[in-house]
Amino acid sequence: MNNEIEAELNYSVTDKIKVVTKKNGLKPHKENWILQAPPEIAKWFLKRGQIDFDLVRVYVATNV
């Protein structure tokens, strides 16, 4: 679903991203996912502020 980043980085990002944990959000039907990704992918996602993940558009933030 992230053709734009894959074209820019010139490789598939799907197998580079790992779901560390998922937690229920404060609102019903909302979840917080913690993902692990290589620095170049994480920087690209943070720059965009949102990504398409698992057929859903999600907002991206860092806790570092």
C-alpha cells in the first residue's frame, strides 16, 4: 500500500516493518500500534505524518 515510499527507497518496505505491540486507544474502535522499522523508513513515515498500513490510513508519531 505504500508504493510512493517503495519507489523512493527502491525496495519493498512490507517485510522491513515489525509490529511490536498493539494497545486499545482511549476511544472505541481506536488502537495504538508500536512499529519497528529501519531509520530510513521511520524518517519517511514521520515526514509524511500518515501512512497506509494494513489497508488503513494511520497517523504516525514518535515517542523518542
